[in-house]
Amino acid sequence: ALGQHWFHSAVVYQIYPRSFADSNGDGVGDLGGVINRLDYLGHLGVDVVWLSPVYRSPQDDNGYDISDYQDIDPLFGSLADLDELIAGLHERGMKLVMDLVVNHTSDEHPWFAESRASKESPKRDWYWWRPPRPGHEPGTPGAEPNNWASFFSGPVWEFDEATGEYYLHLFSKKQPDLNWENPEVRRAVYAMMNWWLDRGVDGFRMDVVNFLSKDPALGDAPATEGQPYSHDRSGYVCGPRIHEFLQEMHREVFASRAPGLLKVGEMPSVTLEDAVLFTDPARAELDMVFQFEHVNLDHLDGNKWRPGALRLTDLKASLGRWQSGLADRGWNSLYWGNHDQPRAVSRFGDDGAYRELSAKMLAGVLHLHRGTPYIYQGEELGMTNMAFTGIDAHRDIEVLNHYREATSGLGLDPIEVLAAIAPLNRDNARTPVQWDAGPAAGFSTGTPWIVVNPNAVEINAADQVDREDSVFSFYRQLIRLRHELPVIADGDFTMLLPNHEAVYAFTRRLGAAELLVLGNFSGDPQQVDVGDPGWADADLLLGNYSGSPSLDLRPWEFTCRLRT
Ligand code: ISL
């Protein structure tokens, strides 16, 4: 069963277009900017580009609120630009994966406009409309049809005066949830997906795809202590018909097409048991899922606005469990960051004195797991979190809503709220890619829509692309190794030293080839005994220090040895 899936040896690069590169000087990244950087991506060596949404959108959630699935927002360019991007990627041997956001649309999508027009609208049932809770004054707190909390603060219900009913929105009130129970909705989505695949795109990253199936009862969830609305997700995470829907999507969209397309599902709160089912090739649902366990370990009470310390032993236990759980059936996606997460080097490494070493160590450890690695734009440069100067510098609806609720709503101290949002807010990942040390970091000739990190003077692509010991060059080497060595793509995985507080250690094996991977997650030297002294003589495949290393590790050291 080894070596049969092309994506085992592939590396995916995520572009968040608004922050990638601006070609027309309006301060917002666009498709022209991506097209201008195709050689950069080719030089890095990635196989697939995942492009965050560029469809027509009011931009309430930076494009994750779509008002036309079959057009490009003028902010980003045109369909002709997208065709040019597809061609440019294909010419260079890369694929394009689009973001598929079909749990919800924008409230400005014509489907929703029709749905909200009247209770008799033929599209009424395309979204989730419910009457107010009996015995409550419609539109007042407590009259919501159930007690669920929105991801973006407040309830998931918005009252619509015109028809006296509420509609459901798990995210912003400008992102009403589609009703996947309705077969017309599903048919419309599959037709749209087929249209894109016919146009030449190579697959989809499916936004919150495990929320598509909801129990139509939409009952109250168990209350969350200290919160006005419930944060329990059991009413919509991996609901009763989710596997059926994904199998239907496969039949209607993918089954009759040539192999080589990518289907990756973003799945907050997915369990390992469910992930095995979603990614078992025999079930024909998805190739892999993004799970969230390892990026929630530093939340207290599961609340990202209450950041806590991360223990390496917890990180290893979590990732190790996913490695063994998907060893025989299914497949892992591997990521440290994306546009919703803070910068990897700031979160898991040291973004001060050891920034370059720790960025490389993190890359090496992640990419040598079994699974398909994802690089989030700028990660390959070791870009860091941003020290935002105040709430005015923020742009993300999630953090803005939270700040308003916590300060004006709950009366918390603004200074404390700002301190609490600093480490994990999504704007950390959304500052522009740092291309050079010039104005606006070479991102734009205009005024960027969000602040540029001042550390662009030191951390930028111009400095790194041709420098052999750069973070960028290290990523290039890791990508090349995955392409060349079957043991990286398909070898099995064994975690070592699970109780070590600072060292991440594992082996990979395929036939006679065996890798030993060691990463020091600390700024202190570490003694390492993996119980097999033979490793000391094995060839060093890759390391982040120059000179020959021992099995003991220097601060943030990474080594990978190969024996055959
Ligand atoms: O970042 C999060 C909140 O802390 C996540 O819970 C995030 O909202 C969740 O992973 C879903 O993300 C996806 O759908 C959202 C969109 O805002 C995110 O950017 C997208 O990745 C709604 O479409």
C-alpha cells in the first residue's frame, strides 16, 4: 500500500492573497502579485499552492464570506488573472488548490437575498431559519432559537425583522450557514465545484467542512460556565450525515476525473476516530484533514483568548497519537500555522536570538513526520508574530468582535484584553509577506491594508533566497528530500523519548532505510540517549548547525540521520 498516492511526497504552500503581494499599489495583495512571484514558488520547490478565497466577497471575513462563487473579487483581479495563474503554475509543475467555503455564503449572495425575501421563497430552506424561542420578545437576548455561541462572539442567530425569524450563522452575521439537508443546495455546490475543476484547478481545501451536517433539531447545547452562549460544538461538528455528504460529493464531483486532484478538509474539533473514516481511501471521502488538537494545547479551558504555556510532552503525545492512529488507514496533514494561527516560530520556537535556528528546527521536525506538510506564506522566511500597538492596528473580525464584547460588553480592562489577545490572534499571520528591506517590505507601493512588521528590515526574502544557510534554503532542502527519499514520503513513524521535556525524537523506516530525527525545543543544550548508540555514526542528512554534530543537541538544534 506504499507509494500509491502522489500527495505523500508533495508539499503544499498556502497563499493568503490579501497579504502575499500587491501588484497594483492599492495596498491589498492580489492575483497579479501571486503571478509575479511564481518563480519564487518554483524555486522553493513546492508542489501545490492552496489559495485562500479570491471570489467575489464583501470581505467581512477577508473573503471567507462569498457573494459569487464563480467570479473573482475585483480587489484580487479577474477570472482572466486566475486562468493565467493556473497556467503559470502548471507550466512550472505545480498544482492550484482553491478554498471551498460552502458551510456558509455571504449574506450578500443572491441565494441568501432570495431566501430572506419571504417565508414562501423557494430558497427559504437553503439556509437555517427558525422562529424566536416561545415566550420571549423576538429580537431580544434569550429569544434566540437555541443557545449556541458564534465563533466570532455573541449568538449564532441574527433576527430578521422583515419575516420575524432568525437565521443561523456559526461565524459572522454576514456569513449565514447553508442548509445541506436541502438537496438543491448540494447540487448547486457540486455544479460550482465541477465548473472550477473544468477550468483547471486541481482540488479544494474545504473550509469547516465537518460542520456541514447539523442535526435539524438545532437543540440547546450544554451551557458553558461563565459564558452567555454555549461553546459546546456537538450540534454541528461531524453531524449525522457528514460522511454521506462527502461520499456524495466524491461521486458527483471527483469520481469520474483523472487522479491527481487534492481534497483536504478543514475540521475543527475532529476526533482521530472520525479522521480515520474521513481519510480512509477505501471510503472515498477526503485525502486528508486539518485537525486542531496540537494548535489548541496552549489554550486554557479551550479558549484562545486565555493563552497558556505549551508543554512539549503534550505536543508529542498529541501528534504521536495522530501518527499512529492514521498509520494503517488514512493520512495526516502536517502544519504549524495558517492564516488563523499565530506564526510558528513565535509560538513553538524562539523568535528572538534563536529565530533562525528554531524556525529551521520546527520545519525539520514537522516535515519529517508521516503526512503532507503545509507551509504558510512567510513561514519559509521565519516570519514572526507582530507586536500590534493597539486595537486600532487590528483588522480581523474575530479579534475586533472579541475586544468589543470583552471591553464594552463585559467591562474588562482594555490593557488586559490586549495582552491576552496578543499571542494567538489571527492578525499575527496576516501582516504582509516580507519581500525586501524597502518600503512596505516590498509588498506594495501603496499603503498596506494592515501594518507591516518592522522586523522586515532583517527578515525578508531578498536576504534569504540565495543565502545557503537561510531559513528559506532549509525549507528548499526539506522539500527536495521529501521528493527524493521514499522513507520520508512513505516510511512508518516511531516516537522516541515521549517523556522528555525538551527533545522531540522519532524514527522513520521504509525497508532498509531508517531516519533518526532529533529536535531541541529549548535554548539549553540537551543530552540525548535514544538507546541505540549505532546512530552516532550514521550519516547526517540535514542539520541546522554547521560542523559535525553529536547525538547531544545544542540550543534549538535539529539533526536528521539516515542509515540504510
Ligand atoms: O481561528 C479560529 C478561531 O479561533 C478557528 O476556530 C477558525 O474560525 C476555524 O478554524 C474556521 O476557520 C475557517 O473558517 C472561518 C474563517 O474565518 C477562517 O479564516 C477559516 O480558515 C469561517 O469561514
